[in-house]
Amino acid sequence: MKCLILGGAGFIGSHLAQGLLAAGHQVTIFDRPNLVLPPELLADSRIEWFEGDFLNEDDLASVVPGSDVVFHLVSATLPKSSNDNPVYDVESNVMGTLRLLNLARTHAVKRVIFASSGGTVYGLPHTLPISESHSTEPLVSYGITKLAIEKYLQMYQLLYGIDYCVLRIANPFGERQRVSVAQGAVAVFLNRALHNETIHIWGDGSVTRDYIYVKDVTAALVKALSYQGQQHVFNIGSGQGLSLNQILVAIENLLGRAVPRSYELGRKFDVPVNVLDITRARELLGWEPEVSFRDGLVNTLAWMRNNQHVVL
């Protein structure tokens, strides 16, 4: 199939591009200009590259026509900062997606696969692990806009026949994750530990999350490409929780030394625990995570050591 990856030069997108190529699909990548692009992708002549602004309809119109499937991985905000400017969050993410869906309708795109947020859409958990039927009460604008996009995907499927699949991804980590924008706790902690810098922790370190290795996320996205069932929303995580303190211990064990840390006041939007129930993905997508947290951490550390020249 001809696959368009919006945000394909980024952390998850770059791994997805490699996974789709390995599965025999055609890949077009669309991302913003002036990014540091993964050399593994730049060297692959099978990838078609486009630069542009996700919010510019003309830029999107240059890549959407002819695509069978669009992977929507773009987000202009992060959970920790989205509450600072909810208006921008909506204008960038929701409005940009609506322009995309209108183009998909016009150009007969068969399916849109959307990377939603299993870590923010549910809010405070009433039961653990959290299934897809759990209530959605996000504490951050980031989660609200993700849910709004999910609802618009459902609307466009019902009214216009554009099939869709939503993957509510937990907390991905792995090679190429950006630490300069504090994209994920694992990458940030590991990078600071590697350089013997103090790791700053919000709260007492007991906040627990579901961490999933990026290549397992890629495998789930590729599985979603061929899924033909009635469900549209899937949790993608490890199904297990790790606290921030446990992550620090794992890093210390890997490095063979203690790492400096400081504890600061907790943040109101940090729910105490989030662990996803991945039964639906296991049973219907035929997917389950294969890489343990420790093995993923080893791989991430090796990549960081070999790519310290890369601006993350």
C-alpha cells in the first residue's frame, strides 16, 4: 500500500517508516523543515520526502492525493505544556486534523491511523489496568484534543466512509527520542545520567506509568494497517507499570553507578498511576509487546552512546 506518514521524520515516525518498508509498503514522509533527519532514512532511496507545515492546507494537499493510508503522528504540543495555551493546542492539532480529513475525503484515502495518547485521555483511573471502555476524563488539554480528533475520525467514518484506527499509545521510549523537548522520562533520565547531570523528578518518584519500546509501537501500527474488524480504538502499552524511582534504579543498575537526583513539588495534572489493558490489541490485532523494558533501555543507551553528536 502507499503509506503517508505525517511526522515521519520524528521519533515514532522514523521507526514506522522502516517497519512499513520491511513489510513491503511504499512510504512517503511529510514533516516540518529544518529537522535533523535520521541518516538511516536519508540513505534509503525507497522513501519519498516532503517538507511543509501541517497547518498549511496547500502543503498537505501536495502529499495526501494518491495515498492509500495516512498515519497521523503529528502533534504540535506536549502534555506538560498544553495547559499553558489550550487555544493553540486546539488551533494547531484539531484544526490541522480537520483539514487533513477533508483532504482525505476529497482524495479517497482508504484509512487514517491516528496516534492517540493512552497516557492522558483516561485521566484518574477508576480501575487498573485501564481498558478502552474506561471513562475518558483527561487533566491536560493534550488529552482533550486527542479525544476530539478521535471523535472527528469516527464522524468522518460514519458520514464519508473513511476507515480509521486509533492507537492509544502509552509512554514510548527508545532510539531517536528527543531529549531537548523533554519528550519522555526514560530518554531524559537516561541522557542526564549518561552525562552525570542531576535528574529532576516531580513529586516523590512514585508516579507510575506504562512504558513501551518504540519498535513494539511500530509493530502495532503496522498491524493496524491490515486490521479489518469492527473495533477502532486500541490501547498500546506494555500492560505493566513502572514508577519513576524504578526507572532510576534500572538506569543505575545499567550504568553500574548511582545517578544524582532531586525531588520537587508534584504537578496537579500528573495522575498517580496509568497502566493500560492491552487485551483488545492482543486478541484482535494479533499484537503484543516483545521487548522487555530492560532490553529496550539497553538498546536506547547504546544508541545514545553512539550518537552523542546528534542534536536531540
